[in-house]
Amino acid sequence: MSESIPCSRVVLCSHGDEHGEDLALSALLYLACLVLLSASTYQACENSTDCQALLKFKDGITHDPEDYLRSWNTGNPFCNWSGVTCHTNTKNRVEEVDLRTKGLEGSISPFLFNLSSLTRLSLQGNGFSGAITDARKNEKSFRMSKAKDTVTIFHCMRAPSMSIGQCLERVHKYSGCSASCFVLVHLYINRFLHRTRCYLTYLNVHRLPITSTFVASKFLDDFGYNNAYFAKVGDISTAEINRLEKNFLFNMISDYM
């Protein structure tokens, strides 16, 4: 059986013309090694759900002023990418993505939902677009145009005293929802808005996040709180969160009925 030759042992120099064939063979072996290494690196990423999810997320970035994501390519092991931390005990599974205050702009890819082992996702201080981040813009637009929004069960008669930031911080702190769960929450809200043809404003930005978090936690997480607990988190009654859940689920699955 012939011995395999690592790339580091391929000799690219020759002493004398009589070794011309050896030089050509060595060059071919070296090129073959580079091709195989490149292919194996790409294949490793191609077969990794986490790697593909991160690349899809990068595809959604439209502005990276610090070129912070330059290391996010198949030439580097994705566990070594900037802002990415993998589990120490679980091979090639992403535990944390920390991209705080990098000035990134773009959309949040739903492929982040595929990072099933993700425990921490930090995206503060960036300009990502999406349902939650559009609430203030929508509110200002409605006030200026005096247009009418579609009213749903999630709309309040008047904006609650709790700010959007305070509401989201409360949900994050007390819901026990995983990082992957919150990615699903983002998708749920976008789908609901699309199905109902309404916009996220100060009147519904409190009830929608708490309900979508409640539903996502039930679907995704191994451990979840009951309806009464989430009602307290959202500062509403258990009967009301039951109605919200029912309406939310109906709008989410109406295409399949």
C-alpha cells in the first residue's frame, strides 16, 4: 500500500535537470493537496448546519463598516469566526454569537433558528431591520399620514406606560426563552403581521411579543412556563393571554386550514 504524502512533505525544489519529472510530480501533488484541503474545508461547512446558518446570516448583512465579518468564510473553521463561540464539550456547535455595537446593518436571517445549541445571541448596537425595530418608524409614519391600521385583538386602546424597551427586557428576563426561541419569535411576529396586514406600533408591540414568546417557548424549549405565568410577565389576565394565544395560532396556521 502506498504511503499518503502530507502537503508539508511535498518538495517543490529539484537539483538538476534530470529531476524535472520529479519537480512536475511534486508540483502536481502540492496542487492536489491544496484542492483537497479546500474541498474538505468547504465540505465540512457544507455538512454543518451551524456553519450554513451563520453564512446565511452574513448574507443578510448589507453594511459592515468595520469589516468585522471578514473571517466568516469557509477558509476558516467557523468556531474561530469573529464573535462566534462554540461549546467546549460539543464539537462544532455554536454556543454564542456576540456582535454587539459593530454598526452592522441588514436583516436578521431566519436561518439563525437552525443554531439549536445557541444559548446567547447579542445583537445590540446595530441597525438590523425587522418587526420590532420598525415599531417606532411605523408609529411616526401613521401619525404623519393619518392612515388607518388594521386593528387586531393585540391592539390596546392606548399605548401602555411601559416602553417598548422595558417590555422586551421584561420578556427576555422572565420568560426563560432560549436564544433560538427568540429567533423564532422574530419570525412569528413577521408572519403574523404579514397574515393580518397590520403594522407593529406602540398599540400592539407589547401584546404581540409576549404572545409570540409564549408560543415559541412551548414549541421549541424543553422547559416552559404555563399560561398563568406568562400572563403575569405580560401584566395581563390569564383569560386574556388564552384568547391571544388562540388568535395568534389561528392566524399562523390559517394557510393550512
